[in-house]
Amino acid sequence: MKMNALFALACAGFSGQVLAVGDWSLNGEMNASGGTYSGSQLRDRVSGYGATLSADYLERGGLTLGLSRSFVKMKPGSNDIKQSSVFTSGRMHLTPDSLPGRLTLRLDLHKVDNDDVSRDTDEVSAYAPQVAWLSPDRQTYMDLGYAKSRYQNNLKVTQYTPTFGKGLNDGADWMQFRAYLIDMSNAARAQGKSATFALESKWTHWFGPKGPIGLDNVRAGLLLGSRVYAVDPDGGSVSNLADSQRGDFNVAGEWKLGQSSSILAILGHGRFRNATLSNDYTLNYGYVSWSGKW
Amino acid sequence: MKRTILLALLAFPLTSLAAEESAWQKSYRLEYQQKFSEAAIALNPVDNGRDADLALMRKGWLAYQRARYGEAVEMYQKALEKNPASLEARQGVMLPLMAQQRWREVASYARKVIADSAWDYTAHTRLLVAEEAMRDWATLAAHAERLSEHYPGDATALVYLARAHAWMGNGKEAKDAYNRVLARYPGHIEASQYVAK
């Protein structure tokens, strides 16, 4: 459909450049996930799989295309949901003399389709531009993200995600904080909320050459506050199926397999609320991915 | 009156000299005075002439001196457009790219120099720096090992070999490489500290 147009848009930053094949790098990733709900009146379990392919030209910019499928198994009496998502992202890096460090302009496009009979979560589209800055020593990061999502049945969602990241301990640790400020155009379609606020923090620690059990790095994430219909810039995903998310904690470990591939495993626990049913419930989930570069 | 004539005579050689100063001389004089912008502007009359690529490379160097790294890259690239065979322009453009930490671009230009001049020392050492910055340890170790075979008296390649082994957790190989550094540079601080551990 619009894929050619999206590709052309993302390529626009490279127009006029002579592109050498050896100056491109490719990254591929495949993932699978699963989780079980506890205490939910409607949901039983969730699973999914996906793949992304990224191509970057030197340090000038790049493109990412992601495809994923997910399934929500509902309790008896409710219809299961099968969903397909397409994620396209283009980025351009700039190093202007007027600003120390690196500036990155990024644009993400999301398209989500499923078989939700109410169509409330079907045919979702979102665009999400972002401006990011990385300091010359690469130890300080800031970005300002914006996302606009369109849902069927009279709902538009606007999201702002200011982000701050800081390297610690000579680069062995990285802390990142991201605020999610989300406004909904129609509270009746958003768990009775017209706005939500959540703060997400992520910590990454890289080990030296001999990490425990061969680990390259470990990560921990914590989400406080609440958010609905969030667009996640790191995950490249839209939370169109979730009820109000009221917290999350996850831990992860990454193993390098030689110089060019790695495996990432995440275990997490999330808290949700369905305001319509006054139903609080939790989700225990796992995620595993393999990524390689060429 | 005599004084006026004397002054006029003394001034003559100076004014004559100034009138004969070429664009190149003026540029080098201004660079020596740390007037880098003016030194670049002085080259404007010659940056379309026979030595246009040289003038553009000098403008790149002068922009680099002013920490105008983006401008420096642009000037070196213009020099390359004028003279695609120029190894000097490829060497030059790596400096501002390194300052901007655009390591993949540094590596790309270094490989282009190496493709034309297989064991160019400057290109190889800059490629080592880029490989280290990109944490490409296996590539760095293999590259540093090969470079040290071609430059057996050089300590730099061995330092990168040692670092790569240290990062890969190969302590014995790292220590061996640092000992080889100390055989060539007995006071080397990094090598001494590692060997003493």
C-alpha cells in the first residue's frame, strides 16, 4: 500500500548521496513473546512474534521495518483477537558545527490491524516524530518525542515523551528516564480518562569481558503512574489492545554470540485496570529475541 | 628631510614584499598567527585554479583547526571531487570525522586509502582507532596483529592488540602483547600498569 511512499519519504534524507554498498550495515532481529493474565475477567493469555530489519548508512541515518503478529486468548464468552502490526522508522543523524554532539531526526509510522469486532482497536495508525541529541562524549542523551494515534469510533490520542539518559561509571551503566504524557480526545473511549501520566526508568549495566553466566549486559525497567494507548519509541510498538497500564517491572539479560549476534531475554510483570469492569489484573510475561548484524 | 628619505627607503622593501605575497604565503602567514578564518579566506583566489584541491584541503585543515568539523568534512570532500585520486584528502577528512566520532565513516575512508595504498601507516592506525571505538574486538585484534607484522618496531599496533585481547577476556594474550609494547617503549604507562596487575 503506502509502503513505497513511506520508503521514499525515509530515503529523502539521502538524496544526492553516492551510496556504496559496503558503507551500509544491516541488522536483523526476530522475537517471540508470551504472557498469562491473572485476575482478568476477560483475558486469559497473550502471545506474539515478530521481526525487524534495519539498514544504516554509515553514521548518516537509516531505516527500520518491523512486522509482528500477536494473539490475545480471551476468557470464554469473549472473542479472541488476532493482530498484525507494521512499523516503519526513518532516521537522519546530523552533526552541525553550531551544536556540539549529534542530532537525530526520526519519524516512526505504525499501522495496526486486527479482528476486533467492535473495531475499537482495529485499523489503528500512528505517526511519531522525534528529535534527539547525544552529547559529544556520548554520556548524555535527550529526546523529545511526539506521537499522534488515530483509532476507529472517534478517538485520537496525542502523546509527548520527553526523555533523558545518562551514562555512569565510565560508560559501564546507563540510566534512562522517559515521561509519557498522553491526552485522549474521547474519555469514553479511553477507560474514562482524558489524560494519563507515567514515568518509565530503565537501567542497563554492561559487564566486562567475563560477565556472569556469559552475560554481556543486564537491564531493569520500572514504569510508575498510568498510561493508555501508549506508543513506545524503544519497542516500536503501539499499546492499542491494553487497558489502562498502571505499572510494570521487568528484568533482562543479553548474551553476545560472537561478534555479530546476540540473544536478549526479558521477564516482566505488569499491572492493568479495566475501568469499565472495575477489574484490576496483572500480566506476567516473557520475551526473547535474537539479533544479528551484517 | 634625510630622515624622511631614510624611512621611505626602509619602507620600500616591506611594501614590495607585501605586494608580492602570494595567496598561499598569505594563508600560511595568517595560519602561523592563528588567524584560521582569515587564512582560509586568503585562499579564495586560488580555490578554482590548478591547485584547487590543495586549496580546498587547506581550507578543510583550517576549518578543523577552528573546530568547525562539519565545514572541514565538506571542504575535504570538495577536494576529493576535484581530485578523486587524492589520498591526502581521504587522510584529511578522517580528522574531523574522528572529532565528530563518526567512526564508521572514518573506517570507510581509511579502507579506501588502504585499497590504493595497502600498508599506509596513517590509514591503518586511524582504522584501529575506529575499530576500537566501535568495540569490534575480534577485527581489531586481527588487524593490529597484521599491522605489527608490517611495522615490527611500532608499539602502537601492539597497544591496540593488547586492548582487544583484554576486552575479549584473553588475559594471557593481552599481557604478552603489552610485554611486546614494553620491549619497544619501556616507559609505556598503560602497558606497565597492565603487566604489573
